[in-house]
Amino acid sequence: MTPARFAEPVVIAIDVDDAALAERLLASLADAPGLRIAEPGEAADATLVPAHARPAPSDAEAALTPRELEVLALMAEGASNKAIARRLGISVHTAKFHVGSLLDKLDATGRTDAVAQAVRQGVIHL
């Protein structure tokens, strides 16, 4: 990312029903460099929500390791094994291993099918 990208603050929305918690979060984040709290109704780059409000992971997502989820996201972007390895700081052999594991776990016939299966199962959202 270029330095100009960091010039704009990340806009955070707070979607918490507990007023006291929302105020504490606002106070904690108000002076954080590179962050700005969204105004009501404003689009945000990220939203803070209580843990109990997050959707539970699907069975397929729960079966994938955090690294496999990273590899899957890169596969969805069309990254090759070499690009995946470079982006994640792993060897090409390890990237191939993760791709193979994803194909098995998602019962996919290829990379495109793996991404399609993951979308259908709610593991990733495009």
C-alpha cells in the first residue's frame, strides 16, 4: 500500500446496544491515530458489534484452519500458488499443500470449484 492510502482515516462504526459500553468504546477510540468514528448513518470501513451478534461460523468454515481461510481468500482473488506463497511468506510447496487440503475439505474438483463451493457453503463472501 502506498503512503497516500494511509492518509485517510479508517472509519469505524459502533453498533452496540449497551450505552455504557458504546461510550467506553467511543472514548477509547476517539483519539486513536488513523481512526475516525462514523457519524450515525454514515458508511464505515468496519463496524464494532458485540461478540454475541456475530454469525456463528458454518461447519465448513469451522473445519478450515485460519491459514486455509487465508489461502482460500487469495484463491478467490485468482492468486497462483507462487503468489499465495509470496503473500503469506510460505514456500510454494506449502501453498500447494494448503490448496490440496482445501480441495479435499471442500470436495472440489479444482481451484475455481473450491472457491464456488466455499461461497455456496458461506465460508467466504464475494
